[in-house]
Amino acid sequence: MEIKLSFSADNPPLAAIAAAEVAGIAVSIDSSLPSGSLPTFLFSSGLELHGINVLLRYIGRTASISDFYGRDAFESGQIDEWLEYAPVLASGAEFEGACNYIDGYLLARTFLVGHSLSIADITIWSGLAGNGQRWESCRKSKKFPNLVRWFNSISVEYDAVLNKITSTYVGKRGLGKPIAAKAKGKEQQFVDHQTKNANGDVSDKGKGGSRPTFEVDLPGAEVGNVRLRFAPEPSGYLHIGHSKAALLNQYFAQRYKGQVIVRFDDTNPAKESNEFVDSLLKDIETLGIKYETVTYTSDYFPKLMEMSEKLISEGKAYVDDTPREQMQKERMDGIESRCRNNSPEENMKLWKEMIAGSERGLQCCIRGKLDMQDPNKSLRDPVYYRCNPIPHHRIGSKYKVYPTYDFACPFVDAIEGITHALRSSEYHDRNAQYYRIQEDMGVRKVEIYEFSRLNMVYTLLSKRKLLWFVQNGKVDGWDDPRFPTVQGIVRRGLKIEALIQFILEQGASKNLNLMEWDKLWTINKKIIDPVCPRHTAVIEEGHVLLTLIDGPEKPFVRIIPRHKKYEGAGEKATTYTRQIWIERVDAESISVDEGITLMDWGNAIVKEIQKDEHGNILRLTGILHLEGSVKTTKLKLTWLPETTELVNLSLMEFDYLITKKKLEEGEDFLDVLNPCTKKVTAALGDANMRNLQRGEILQLERKGYFICDVPFVRPSKPIVLFAIPDGRQQTVSK
């Protein structure tokens, strides 16, 4: 079937032309339609399709390219969202804001939707290319490294096709030479399996291309031969510090075309549970970590026991019944235990007692025979095994002995084929121990790569301390929005894209950093602001009724955008009435005969202010002045109609759990607890908020950003909205 693409010469549908070319769909071009006409497909059968998005969807569905319109209904829906978003690129005032949003979105992605080129990529690419010199300036500014990297990769892949189109419909310069997007300092953005050479071209070491220049390398890593592990202990929920380790593992696995596995380090039954296993898997999924498989250290308990017996028989380990406090003192002082030179036979006999969990066995532990005089005290005969009669959450009471992390980790890393073990720099002094244990075991050496631990101001990351808040009812659980857990900060309104960008900006640096939360929330604001819908709320306490004498006799409704600059946010119904509610603080700022602007309505003039004997404002009276200019008024006020359709809101603001930026060594966190960490404000909201879903992010005009935690259920139960910090943190306790 022959297809003719018709459009007006002053507004060529660049996205449709480019998509058809890329998809290999032959269309003839007719630019003779009158100005303002919708682009149209004319089929030889006489049928027609009209409108840019309709044409794009048709191309997407009929293209021979796999998954060009998504591989399933969900991805098709995501593509539709991008088609609706694309027009913002044509708005001069919003162009750079849109570039910033897409740049953040592409931080951890190669394509806009899924894992292959789609109609969404072509549409956004065309929107950028269609801006000609303005986009060229942005490319050169280096402000949008992820967006430029993505744009360049598409430009290179479809160079001939896209250059021809831009030369014809945008300008004779075409795309020009791809501009490399360089990361800043140690920062290295996710680029999936691709990196760029100095010219910005895609290059792949594994395919014979030139050697890419990496900002940070894994020592001895080979493309296609890297295997990493993220190994949390199932004794708590994943927090922001753990997320750095998880994301760096995925980052290096993607760069080197390798694998990452999740391994639960479940060697301490006293602290661990299946609840934590489930929550950690949920958190890992939330972070977008793509792992090959899930394993458990407990899977290797039989082999670990065999290895401990091997080391005992070889004289490289011994059973020690020295009391724990005395043992710790002897290690600090470099004093050898009296049990150190026990015979292998005697050690094996006591080991059997440990396995049985007998009274004698409970007095003992296994220690590695390393070097009690080494300046590095981690090498002074560390403990390998301890008795513990508490049942294990996976395997019950099968064992009475459990390996320590220091013993199990180097063994399991080697057995599972891990090539590089990423560890935070707090383990630095134990690296020598790790290598020595692997040497004594006779297993393959695993390369350790260190990165700095992520520390946040006013924040506790110790599981033990966080557990105290949970057990003592200071928070509502591990997903409390005041907690630094992944579930907590996501519940408070943080987008995962912001967390990824924040963490990768630090790269794999080994420098110890105390990071500000404000920086993270500022990144988050840049992601949510361009797309989140706007709603209206009025603080309930002291709210004042304003009567407009010449207001509408009967209430009427207008349908307006939920976001004036983003069509994808949808629409809302606004009711206009003679009597409206405004906030007390606004009412107190108004003078008689003063002109004010009622947002989304127009100007009004306040003619009368009634107060009680204490000077409190009771009510206001005014007249509409819709012909007035909003530029002439000082006060731009939010308002709500006086109707029964308004909803009750509970606005919650949160503060830090402690009052000190950083605890000093030995300082007790109980001494710096914040006495007030939550503030609740009652408010009224517009009726459209009845449709909010849990987890939906919105902006309340003149109040800030919020996330819906409890949606509308019934009029008597308020909608609960959590305030999302915007990078200008104000404590609620002051």
C-alpha cells in the first residue's frame, strides 16, 4: 500500500519523517497543505490518518524493527507518555528545563523505553534536532552529558538517514560531528555496555574497537569476564549507604559486560530473618539492579565446615576456649593464646564438641593461625567459627556453629567465581586478612576494589541504631519517611533516578565524604518539577471566607491543565463560586481597596475586611476585576471554592532524627536525639485530589512538593500527604 505524508511547509513533522525513514516505511512527501494543517497519512486505499502522534503510533506498530512500539502494553504506554511530552521541546522557555529532565532520566538508561530503540527515542531526538542552533549550543555546553551521549549514539547509528532529514528540514549544517559528553572529575555515568572515544563515537573494546578511556577502572578487569556480587546481610532494610554499593556493582558489571549476583550473607542467625530477605529483594528491585541469580552464604555451610577442618588438619587454624574479653585484649597486645599450639587432633576433638553444641563446645571458637605480631591487628588470629544455638531463618536448627563474615566471604567469593569484590574503605585494614585467608585456603584470588562509604549529615546508618528507633516506637517502621532506608526515602518522595545520579556523581572515589541531603533533594526536584501535577490547598486553621459580590450566581466549572507546561499531567476541574476560602496569612496581608490576583481566575479588589474584638479577621468582601492585569498586583493568592466537595488533608513535614551533623567517635546518638521530628498540618484540598493514588507526586501551589501516602477513602478520613524536601531544608523543630 502506498502512503503519502502531507503537511504544511512551515511545520514539517520531523519525528514522523525520521521514524518512517528509520523504520524503512516508504512514504512520498507532499508539503502543500495550508499553514496550521495537521500532518496526514493518505493511503492509496483512500483512507486517512491525522495528527503527529497518530502517525507515529502507526509507524511504531507497522515497523519491521523489533519492539519499535514497545515489547508489551506497559512499554507502549511509556512510549505514549514520551509522545505527549515531546511538544515541550518546541517551547522556547521550557527547552532547557526539558533537556535537564531528560538528561536525569537517561542517567541509567541507554534508551528511553526498554532496552532497544523505540518510536519514543526518534520522537525526542527529532524534537532536539528540530531546535537547530539552540540544541547545538546545549550540546557544546556540557550541561547535559547523558542526553548528549544518548543523542550522539542515535545520530551515529542512523547517521545517513538522520543527516539527510535535518539537512532538508532543519538546516544545511545537518547534525555536525557528534560531541563527546565528558563526565566531571571522577564522575562516570552509566552507559550500559557502551563508551565513547574522543570523537564521541560508540566504541566497544569487546568488539575490536579502540580502547575506551574510563574514568575509573577495575584492576585487571577484562570485558566479558567480570563477575561481581552485592552481599547484604539480611538483618535490616537496605539503606542509602548500601545502595551505593549495589549501584556501583551494577555500573561496573554493565561497563565490562559482566554479571552481578545477589548473595545474602546469612551467617548470624541472631540478627537475621526471612522478612529482611524479602525486603532486601524488594529494595534491590526498586533500585533497578539487574542480577543474574540469588545465592546465600548458608548454601555453602557444608563446604565451609570442610574447609575449616582442612585448615585445622594443616595447622593453619586452631580451637580456642579463651574467654572473649581476654581474647580481645590478647589480640590488641599481640599475646599468643595458650591454645595456639594445640595439636590438630586436640583441635579436631574440640571442633566436634562445637558442632554438637555441647556445654564444652559453647566455650570454644575456631581461630586462624596467622600472625599475632603483625602491626595490622586484623591479621592477629581472627575468629573463623563460633557456636550459636539459635535456629537459622533458612535451615532451622541443623547447625550449632556458624562461620564469621571474615572467614566465609573470601571462600564464597572464590567458589562463586567472583572476579572483583567491591568493599567500602572502612574494610581497608581487613583486606590483607582477606587475601591471607584465601592464600591459606588455596583458593583462587579475588581482587578487592575499595570505594568510600556514603555518609549523610544528621543521619545514622548503623543497623543497630536504626533498629533502636523501630523497637522503641520512635518511627513507624523500617519504611518510615524519616529513615535513610531505600523504602523510607522513596516513600518520602525521592525518585530512584535522583538517587542514582547523586551516587554516581561521587563515582567510585575512595575519598571519605559527608554528603548533604539538600544536594540529593535538589536533584530530585529537577526531575519531578517538570512533570508533577499542580493542586491547591488552604491551611484549615483560621482560613477566611472571601465573598465576591459580583461573583457567579451559580457555581460553574472549568477544565484546566494540572500542569500548564506538561500536557501529560492531565486535566482537573476547577469550580468557581461567589464565596471562596483563602488562608489566614494571606487575608492578614490584604488592605481595603487593594487589588489581588486569584490564581487561575483573575484579579479582584477587596472592599471590606471584618474583624472580631481581638483583631482576628472574620471575613472579607470584594468584587471581581477580571480585566485587571496580574502584573499590577502584589499578592497572588491560592483559593478554594466554598463547596462540600473539598477534601480534608493532613500535611506532614519531617525533620532529621538527630540534631548533630556527624557523631564523633564514642559519642552516644541517644544524647543528640531530635525531640520533634514530625509536624502535622490540617488543610483543605481541591476536589480533584480524591483521585490521587498512593505514591503519586504533586505540587501544592505556593506550598511545595508532596507525595500521597494515604489516598482518599471517605470524607471523614483525611488524605495524607508527605512534604518532599526541595533542597532548601528547613527543620520543623525550630
